[in-house]
Amino acid sequence: MQKFILATHNAHKVEEFSRILAPLGVEVCTADLPEVDETGATFEENAYLKAASACEATGLPAIADDSGLCVHALNGEPGVHSARWAGDVSDKVRNRLLLERLKEVPEADRLAKFVSVICCVFPSDGERPGDILTARGECEGAIAFAPAGEDGFGYDPIFLCGEKTYAEMTGAEKDAVSHRGRALRRFCAQLEQYQKTHQI
């Protein structure tokens, strides 16, 4: 198994990445990493900032995910600020505040999408910068009128994909349709090709 550092403190993300990357011979590890200011204007920029910092700190290939919820009626908010959109509050409070912002919005106008960008940065060989792989996944859906489901994290209880919220789905159901599942599958295809090309 090849070790990759996952730049996150989120145990749910570690579980998701481990489940999908294990068949490629990748062992997902975490480490005590320096905090990164997510100053990027896009998911791609923030994912790169986190992966590059983790790679530099550990000397190992590093993967980072930057993801967020984009609500059409809120002009794309919370977007890249999803995790800190309402300040330092719990997921439950953040979801309640979002629902309050949408309380007058009818069902037809509650469209939203989840976006995930995965970036992997490989260590430099001393002569040139390390290689970079980037994959993006999106899932179209809508904002429910009330939270539903006990699984998942973040905005999962209020994001409807079909008839269920993310939080009402099993891990396998969510992987099949979610933004991160789609980004991960695209990333896996890139990584598998990279492994063949570089014989790792």
C-alpha cells in the first residue's frame, strides 16, 4: 500500500476517501498539519493550497478536497465559504440559518448543487515541482424545507438528491451520486493512469 496524506480533520472524509481509494493500493493517512488560510476564490485554488501545504509538511503525496454547497437563490452562497459561512457554529445551527434564509423561497426555486474538487500534489524530485492531479465533481439537487436523516455531516440533512437527503442515504448510496463520489471516481481514474505511467 502506498501512503497518501489526506489534508483534513474530518473523520467522515477520511472514511469516504479510504473506502474508494483502497482498491488502488492507497492507504489514506492523516497527520498533524499546519493550518492553511483558504484564500482561494475557487474550490480548485483552495484544494491546491491545502494539498500543497500537506505535501510540503510531510514529504508524502497529499490529497485535499475542497467542497461546498451552492444555492441558486442565494447567488451561489455559501460556495467556497460553506464550512465557515455562518462563523464558528455547529452544523445544526448552520443548517438552521440557511433554512431561515430560504423560508420564503418556494420549492421550485430551491435548486442547489454540491461541488467537490480533489487535488493531489506529489513531492518534488528536487529538480522540478511535483506533479498535480485535479478532479471536479458536482451533484445537482435542492434544499429541503427541514432537515431529514441521521447520517452524513455538514449540509447533508438539508440537501435533497432525488427523494432523499444525503443524510438519509447509506454510504454506498451517497458515494454513487454525490459530488465527492463523482470527483473521487474521476480522481481514481487519473491516479490509476498516473500509477501506470510512473510505475508506482
